[in-house]
Amino acid sequence: MEYDFSFQNPTRIHFGKHALEYLEPELNRFGPRVLLVYGGGSVKQTGLYETTLKLLKRSRKKISELSGVPSNPTASKVYEGISLAKKFEPDLILAVGGGSVIDCAKAVAAGALTHQDFWETFFLRKEKPMDAIPIGVILTMAGTGSEMNGGSVITHEESKRKTSMESGLLYPIFSILNPELTYTVPKEQMISGICDIISHILEVYMSPSDEDNLSDDLAEAILGNVIRSARRALKDPKDYTARSNLMWGATLGLNGLLEGSKRQDWMVHQIEHQIGAYTNCPHGLGLSAISANYYRLVCPHAEGRFFRFATNVWNIDLKGKTQTEVARLGIDALEAFFREMGACTSLRELGMDETSPIDEIANSCKRLRGGYLNFTHEQICKLLWDSL
Amino acid sequence: MEYDFSFQNPTRIHFGKHALEYLEPELNRFGPRVLLVYGGGSVKQTGLYETTLKLLKRSRKKISELSGVPSNPTASKVYEGISLAKKFEPDLILAVGGGSVIDCAKAVAAGALTHQDFWETFFLRKEKPMDAIPIGVILTMAGTGSEMNGGSVITHEESKRKTSMESGLLYPIFSILNPELTYTVPKEQMISGICDIISHILEVYMSPSDEDNLSDDLAEAILGNVIRSARRALKDPKDYTARSNLMWGATLGLNGLLEGSKRQDWMVHQIEHQIGAYTNCPHGLGLSAISANYYRLVCPHAEGRFFRFATNVWNIDLKGKTQTEVARLGIDALEAFFREMGACTSLRELGMDETSPIDEIANSCKRLRGGYLNFTHEQICKLLWDSL
């Protein structure tokens, strides 16, 4: 474990079929004013909105609502939330939804307590917030891991920039994780979430150091479970065992457990963010569309790592194959798994074509340092064209 | 993941070769009075005592000391610490050492803020403390995991009872983990620590449910790494890679990551605690002395679990073998590994014999519910005689 690290994760998790029973005791820890943040109509269709409202009222909370948070949450929605929060002055922001809703809630939580512009300050200049409104979460989707970390990703529509902020103040105080709430997630969103989980783990795993490191063993363990559980959940959306493993795997995949002792990559995420900023594609499907080609570029620079991935995650048969061949077969297996699930493995499937602003997307990527490889904008350009 | 759980672990970890640089900023978060807790002479021999004292003085701390904490920390040492702390009123208790020192510091931290008897109240009646003095840790040994949990195990000499308390208030605020500090740990202690790590993981792993559960995958990942790293560290005590993996594996092995979604067993620990209460044997060696025989008793009731252990952890070759045979070979492999390290695999090696109060030890075990099996005192008795 070559790299020194600090680790702290204070989020309180309530996990399981009865997790929502913890909402009231959690609410009692906070003052009376709750800003409820949610997305489109799904929480209303499933009844979760009604249930939450009932519990909030039973706890005698004053409620304000920020609704209609879109997937790929936008700066304009955050501005709307900040303006609401500045007037309402909530004691708690309760995010009910998936990663988009939580990320929007986080940006509002930090943005409402400053006179500065939230986007400029926290997302572009990467200044750390000095304060934030406490956040609670009722999670409805397995994917982003935002329920147990301090990160938020927001899309600024006008400047076509999708980027992140991170702060210790933005860890949810509590997150309620009932896997049953994911039964009704539309299939495409579910698949997108699974691609996101896998990508988070790979962004850490596909980076130095390559000496024996517990993080790599844990990453392989989570990957293996996620792959098995995804297959089960796609077959039977109400498979509780599969859904619970996916939900907890998503959380552990980006809660700091794996990251500390690794250099980390995050190029796939960065490039996808810019694809998303231009096309508003589902995040996870943007990731699956470019991942295999990205790793094919990196593979010659870290063959041992990809060999390990092929054998430990995909059980590629070694017989009669060179290390190079095995390493490449691991990437093929990843791509085949994305395809098997019904995820996109090309940008064309996301609706892009030769007329799309591919060079512009490539040039809008700001950071060029990967885990094993530093990139030029030309290389990112080539990657995107190859992934069309 | 059949069982619902709640999870929170607020401890801040600073890990790596330069982790001690975080001591001063951590100290600055607390008031001026620090109670320094440590064991015998080893922290003085290694220079860690001097270094810590220098950093405390540079932070202008008023220091009081509780020294001479024995392995298997005793109630009498805790009473000494409580009496000291009641007079000195520390703002922080800084534990410099391994699990024994930390566990003693925790008992003092809770006991100093109550007028009730700490042993009766927290350890026997299992009442939760209402308050505790904040704890910081500089860890010198990989084993107990006490650096990132709220547990403490204390031995009451007169009543020959060794048992635990647990409280959310007893999680160290910060723990400094520099693997280099474990280079000088005496070999027997190091081996004992490794047996303890393995046993913690097995206490959770060897229990229902047996459906697909991420906890089991993570347990196997940590076990595999610990086994590899132990072999390396025994060969070369200054192998940083091995030492860092052992240290982080020990921490993750008992910090709540694995426990939540499993029923858990803890019979091996409970029985060992009573062996320790009577014989003062090194904790980890008491565990290794009875583990294999304990699991041989359980195996017929959970053959699938032990088959999985044999294949996923020990890579037992399946060819021509029944499930029962494979399952048993996994337990044999565990015992062989203990022996390979030089750990005890019988109570005789701990100095016990036919004249030892074996029946008395068995009858002093209070809890009889295991992971797969409920025990009678007669069965525990037989286990101990078989392990002689």
C-alpha cells in the first residue's frame, strides 16, 4: 500500500427492508424545517412520496419542496433550490431519490450558505465550502454511491460543463437504504446504475500501485458480486438478495474504502461527463460506451494489471494464451457484459453520429492525467471517434 | 443480505509512513490536558514514546501518564486509570500501543465520567455509557481492530472473567496507523495479532445467512490478503507492503464493514476470553489453539459454508473428493497455516494440561449461541479437552 491516505466516513447507514423505520428517529435529531428534494414522478407513483410526507408530518416538520430534479442534475435546478433554501432556511435537506437528487441536494446544501456563486466557487474554482445544511437521504437507486460520500456532480447547461465538487461537509448525516425501493427502477436506469458502480470501482482499480494492495482484493470482490447480482436482478427485478448486494456494493464502491491507497484514474468519468454535458445521455451508459476502448488504450501500459483483471474478475482461461492476449480478453469480457445487460457499447447507441461535436467534446476535457497514462486531447479525440 | 443493519464508523484514520504528521493537527482540536496511555517498555525502546512526548509538548499539552498496561488489560489497571483521570480531567486520552492499550483507554474514557463502577455497569450489566472522554490512538500492532471500533475487552482478575463492552462513544476520534511501527513487534505478538485478525473475520464469515452476500466476498478478500501478507511479513519483518496490508486488513476486519448483514458467531472469542481469564495466554494464540476444533464441531451443520471456505480461501483441489471431505480439508488448511506461522494449535502449547481447570473454564462461558450451532457447557467442555 504505497500511498499514504486519510479516511473518514461519518454517514450513518440504515440498510434493509425495515430501514425506513429509522427516518423518524433521525428526523428528531434536527430542527423543524425540512426541504424535501426529489425528481420526477416516480416517487409519487411508488407511494414513497406519500409515505415520506406522512412521516415528516408525524414528526411535526415544516416542509418545503424542490421537485423535478432531472437526471444529470443541472445548475439551474441548483440555483432554484438555493433561492428556495435561502428563504426557507431548512434545518435538514432530505433527498428522496437516486444520485442525481442527492447531488443536487448537496449543491444546494453548500450553495445556500454562501453569498458567492455556487458554480464558480465550488465547482470551477474547487474552493471548499465553509458550511453546509445537513443532508439526509432516502435512496431509490443503486449506482452513484452519493449516499455515503461528499461528492456532487452538476451539469452547467450554458457552458456545457459537467463537473464535480467534494467536501467533508457534504456526507449525508444519514442514508436510508431499502433495496426493495429499487424494484421499480426502469430497466435502462438500473443498467445505467450498474455500469456506474463498475466504472467507479475500475477508476480506482485500474491505477498504480501494482504491488499487493488490499484495495485491489476488495475491488475484485465487489466487482464479482456486482456482476453476479446484476445478472440475477435483470432476470428477476424483485430478487431481494441481488438488489441488496447491488445497493451495498454501489455504496462501498465509492465511499472511500477502495480509494485511499491507490493513485486512481477517473478519466472515463471525466470524458463521460463531457459527453453528458453535450448530449444529456444517461451517465452509466456514457461510461459503458467508452470504457472498453479506453482500457484498450491503457492496456499496453499496464498489461499485468489487465491480466489480473481478466483472471480474477472474468476467470479467463489461460491455456495457450500470452499475457497480452489474456489481458485483452478481460477487456472484451467487460464489454461483452455491458452488451449482455443491454448497456451501450458505442456512442452511436447514445444517438451520436459523425455530425456530433466529437472534437469539441474531446477538447472540453480539462484534466488529462490518467492512472497509468497521461492523455493528449488528440488521444481523447481518437478514443471518441473509435467509440462511435 | 438477509439481515437489516445500521452502520456508522466516524473514526478518522491517518494511514502510512507519514501518518504521525497528522498528530499535531489532531491534537489542536482538543483542549490542553492529555492522558497518555501505554504499555510496557516497548514504546520507550523504539523511541515512539519520546517522539510522542515531543509532539505533545510542542502542542503545549499538559500531560499525565497511565503506563504499564498489560496485554489482556486488567480491571485493576482500568481502576488506576479512572482514578487518575478523575483527578486530571483530560480533554483527550491518547492511547499509544496495540489493542490492549486502546481497550484499557476506552474503559477509562467511559469509567471516568460516571460515579458507578465501570466493570459492573458497562461490562457485566452491559449498560451503555452516557458520555466518554475523547480517545486518540497511535497504533503499534496489527490485530484487534480496536483502533476503529467502539469495543473494549477487559479481564477482571478476581472473578476470572474476561468480557467486552461496546459503545458508539468509544470509537477513537482519530487513529494514526503507520505500518512501520509494527516492524519491531516481537514475533510471538505479531503471530498472535494475525490469528486475531483471522478469527475476527471467521466469527462473522462462519455464520448465516448463506445466500449470496457481499460481506462473504469481502471477508474472503481480506482473508486471502492477510494469509499472503502474513507469510511475507514473517519472512521479512520490514516488508512494508505486507505490514501495511496486515494493518489495514486488521482494521477493516472489525470495523463494521463485514458484520452488519451477518448473524455472527463469536463463540471462539468468548471461549478464548475465558481461557485467557484463567491462564493469561496471548489472545490470538488462545484463538488459534481452539479454532480448528471448534469449526470441526460446527462443520456438519454448515457444510456448504465450509466447502466455500475451503475452495475460495484455501484453493483446495476438488478432484475426487466429496463436499464433506473438501469442507474438512479447509479446516485442516486453517490449522496448518496457524502451525506454519508458529501459532499454537493446542491448549498444551499454551501451558495447559490435565490439571488445568478445564471444566471450570467451560462452565464460566456465559453465552452459548453460536452462528450455526447452540452449545451446551458439556460441548464446550469436550471442545476444550479435545483441544488439549
